[in-house]
Amino acid sequence: QTRTGEYLRDAVDKLKEQASNGQLAGVVLDLRNNPGGVLSAAVSVSDAFLTDGIIVYTDGRLEDSKLKFNAKPTDILDGAPIVVLVNGGSASASEIVAGALQDHKRAVIMGEKTFGKGSVQTILPMENGSALKLTTARYFTPSGRSIQAEGIKPDIEVARLQVSRYTAAVSLRIKERDLPKHLRGSEEKDATQ
């Protein structure tokens, strides 16, 4: 939400305090099943890791729907590597973060293709107290990729896995005890005695 960027910076500061040298070797940012939030939070989170360039921009028919958000020269990780985890439940603001970090080659995006919610809605209040929500623009990554209905394609695709019960019949792996002349364990009887 609106304070997400602040919470992120606080969390990274706490992790740095726990690190032996005050620096982090890297970070995994888990955006799986993150349906997004407000644009300002996406910009703030992305800006925490970028030092320059465009984070995201919007484009629509009207001039006031054309916005551009740029990074400030601060990287709270001082260049340490980032892996961003995404899946089909990663949408909207989380896609903005993943797209910005991917386009700037600041992070490796890993997982499944994201949801593809890259549209900007404007709410117009009506006289009767209700409101009308109109789609007025689209979100674009720094390199100009539309997020809408396209999503963010991971650098490393990882298919959804299903964990099933392990059975010995499934395994054809050889164990140490199966090797001829192996060093016997304390529970095994020596065949030479």
C-alpha cells in the first residue's frame, strides 16, 4: 500500500544489522500471488534498488494520462544481486516492480509468466453517489513493453511443481551400500567374518 516502500527499506535495514559485515550478499523478493496495490508503492519499491532511469510510464489518449516515473540515485543494496519470484498471481504493481528490475538488468526474474494487469483506471464520481471506473491508460516497462494482457515473462521459467509422496519404487538411484567393496556402516555385518 502507500507505505510499502518505507516498510521495505526498514526490513532491509534490519537485515543489514543482522549481517556480519552490515551488507547483504543478495535478496530474494517474493512477489508470487501478489495482486498489486498502489502505483506509488510499486515506484517506491523499484526505486529502492535502481539508481537511474525510468521505472514505469503510462500512456493513454489524453495528455494527463501520460506519466513517467524515474529512479533516484540510491540503491539500498549497493548492487547486491536480486532474484524476484513471480507467478500467474503476480499482478499490477508487482508486475511494475518485476518489469522495472528486469529491464534495468537489476534482478533475475524467476517463476511463471505474470497475470498481465497493466491498465490504469480513473474513478469518476457520479451525482447519485455512485462512481464510474474507466480504463484511461496502460502501464509500460522502461523498455516500452506493455504489461496489459502480456505480463512479465521470467528470465528463468520454473513450472509449477506438485510434490507427491516419495516411494522407493520411484527411485532408481544407487546408494553407497549398493557399491561393491564399499566401506561398511556400523549396522552392516562384515561379509568376511
